[in-house]
Amino acid sequence: MVTLPAFADLHVHFREPGQTWKETIRSGSRAAARGGYTLVCTMPNLDPVPDSPEHLAVELEAIGRDALIQVLPYGSITKGRLGQELVDFHALKGACVAFSDDGSGVQHRETMREAMRAAAAEDVIIAAHCEDNTLLHGGYIHDGRYCHEHGHQGICSESEWGQIARDVELAAETGCRYHVCHISTAESVDIIRQAKASGVRVSCETAPHYLTLCEDDLQEDGRFKMNPPLRSADDREALIEGLSDGTIDVIATDHAPHSAEEKSRGLAGSAMGIVGLETAFPVLYTRLVRAGRISLERLVEAMAVAPRRIFRLPEAPRDYVDVDLDTPFIIHSSDFASMGRATPFEGAEVYGKIRRTVYNGITVYNDNLTTL
């Protein structure tokens, strides 16, 4: 057993309000605690969209009532996440951890420029889902070998890195604090590395599945479908290198639960998104640390320390997690606290089982108890 700082996830979807058949604040925060997390930031893909204090209040009420750990909401960048009219950043910043239209990229350069100017004036973070809709062409998996061999529609890498290139230029121009969500391509890593070297205020995250899987692992199953998609083996290697050298600051799960029916339609028809809070640490510890790709210290930095530092969140000395690093176990989604069950790691043997999670000095998950 080792004791580590509790983890913080800058990118989760808890679906409440609006889609509580997929997840709730209660079930999502239980899943987080089971995965070793005591702080998560919830994305604004909600109904109502948290684009005003009145709409945000609905989510805050659910958090205050049901959260087992610290849950901090994002506000949207644009009203309704429609990519057109900006929200009032000043009115929302006191209650929002950052601002994102996650699930869709801000398509128009001038809209993003104005958003970054307003965000810079308020000293808040723009966290961008980078995706150029004009390059999607109905794609739903990576435009690579597997896609071509199996007759699928592909998503090209430029749909991601093209918007990142645009946005780092705008961040340099405006001085905005800019965070890039769930990067998946080698080009994205290179652009961000160069931007950091030139002094742009940019940070970024990737997810466990992009670091440990690639298109070679795809199966004709909805649990392998997410956005961005699993890319090539070369992209995966570039991401690991970017994590190792500090270009990639944070590992965030992009925990995105859907109903079993929504994930039952194969690669072509299933909803985008997988769950990740309960598998993140053991998968990463097993496939990166035990494999000698990164150190345990670097993993803890990316999962626990950097998220708080980059988003200027208070340190949490009374938050910690006890982990069994030596006993292997099998991932079974039927054991999850999350209402979502779609994981590409179903049946995998891993190490790094979370035995206890402590939040603000209080045990919120204990592997030996089922009542928490």
C-alpha cells in the first residue's frame, strides 16, 4: 500500500441537469471517489446550459445536495453552446472553474478572439474543445488504417490540430489563459510544445485512453467510440513523449457516460464517449509506470498536482488515496459506481487498486465497505 495525493479531474460529464438517465451528480461523484478523485470539474453539456447565473444555479443546487467530493462546474463560452453570442464572463466567474463549449469547437475565429479578450480581462481560463466541423465529413473514428480497411467514415487529425494552431495564435495575441482539452494527435503536441516555448499561456490535457490505446485496438463495439477518436500508434507515442517532457500538463478522463442502449450500436451508430474515472489510475499505472514509460511521480503530478496548479485551485493536504500497487485485478464494468458501463478496458488485468479515498479528512470511499 502507498498513500498518494488524491486526484483531480479537469474534464468530466455528470449529465445533471438534463440527462440523469446517463449519470447524476451523486453517481458521478461516487465513481470519482472510487477512482481516487476528490475534485472534478463538470463540463457544460447540460440542459439548461450553464450560460447564465440562473441556469448555473440548477447545477449548483444538485451539487450542493448530492456531491460526495468537490465538484466545480464549467460555464459555457457561448450562450447555449451555439458558438455565437458570448456569455457574461464577469457574472459567472465567481461560481465557475473555467469556460468551455466542450462537445463542440468554437467555429469562428472572431468569436474565439472576442471570447479570449473577454476572458483575459476577467483573468479566467478558456478550455477549448478543438474541432473544425468543416473537416468532419460525417466521420466517427480516426481516418486511418482501421477506418479504411473496415469501411468506416474517418475523422482527420487536422480537425483537431487546425483549431489548436488557430487558438494558440489568438492566445498569444490576447494574453488569455488557454487550456486545450483532450488532445489526441502528434501535431497537437508539437503545436503546444512550440507555443509554450514562445511564451504563450497555454496548457493542455490528454486522456488515459489516448495514452494507452490506438486504432490498432479498435473493435466493432461502441465502447471504443469517443471524441476525439483513438488515433494511430505514432500519435499515441507522441502523446507519451509529450507527457514525459511536460508538454502535456494534465491527464483528465473525459468521463462521458451514456445508457447501454446508446452504446450498443457499434462504431457507426453509438454515442461518442466512454467512462473513465474508475479505471484511470490502474490503467495508467499498469501500462505506463509498470511498463517503464513514465515514473509514478510524473503520473501523480499529471493526475493530482498539475490540475490544481494550472486552474489555481487550493491545495488539499487532507485529501489522499491509499493504493495497492502489487495485487492484480480485473476490470469489470458491472462493479462500477458510475451509471455508465462503456469502457474499452473491460476485462483488462491491471494493478493499482484504489483501497481508500479521503476527502477533507473524511473517508468517502473504502474498498472494504459498500455503504459509502
